[in-house]
Amino acid sequence: MSGKLILYVACSVDGYIAESDGSIGFLEESPTPLSDLGYEAFYASVDTLIMGGTTYRQIADELSPEKWLYEGKNTYIYTRHPFKEKQGIKLADAPPKELLEKIRSDTTGDIWLVGGGEIVKMFMEENLVDRYMLYIMPNVLGNGIPLFPQGFPASRVALERVQNINDVVEIIYNKLP
């Protein structure tokens, strides 16, 4: 199936995608040099991104205010805040299943569910995530913003592979049919 919805995300050993203040500097910290973790190949397979407003604002306002990091990719933003659409960046104004149907009818590439946790939860509640690509970074934060906030639905997945890449553990799961 083309148009797979893929959660590609890095987190701490204890399951946090960001520190309590939203910072993600820990993702760069490793005792050994980090490789790209397969990011370039993954990114080349993606046509569309879906993310929440907080993640969007962090990228657009803090991480890369001068240039949109995902130029050339269609991006849909779920947000409760006022939002002005830009070239390739649109408001996600449909429920998750409807949005996926629309995206899949317009493209053949995969779809990256960027996050954050609440957006991931919305798509998991409808069993829409096809693949989970998790990268466990060599950090224990103790607290922060969890990858899977409380209230996630129980889900069963099938393990595709586990490997270590320097100090990072890559775990890939697929949705069960």
C-alpha cells in the first residue's frame, strides 16, 4: 500500500519526545557520533507531513525561522490557534480518517505523522498509523513531554526489526491487519 501513515520519531529511553519546556537538545547528545538514522531515505519516501500546532510553531518560530525545513512537501497542521495557510502548509480541517483519505487521493508517497503526542493519539484512536519507526536516544530525562500521553488506546503491533545504530536503538513496528 502506498500512502502509509508513518510515525517516525525519536525519544528518550523513558519515552519523552521533548523536555518539559519543549526543548529537544537532548536529541543531539550521544557518547558517539550520530548518523542520520535512515532519515534521508525515509524523508525521500514522504510526500506529506501531518503535525500539531505546537510542533509547527516550534519548527517555524524556533528551530528554523528563516526557512521552512520541509519545503516541497505538503504539510497539514492541526491547531486550535489562529493559523494562516502558506505555500504547501495547510490547516488540517478534517477528522484524521477524512484527512488521510484526501491525502491518499492526491499523492502516492508516504505520510509522516510528525507529532506531537496529542496528534499521534488522534490517529491511533482510529487505528490509522501503519508503521511506527521509533529511535530511542541514549538519554533518560526523568520528565518531559511524553510520546504517548495518558489516554492512548491499547494497540497491538508487529515487530519488523530492532537494531542499534551507534548508541541509538531503532525499533520498527507495523500495524497488524
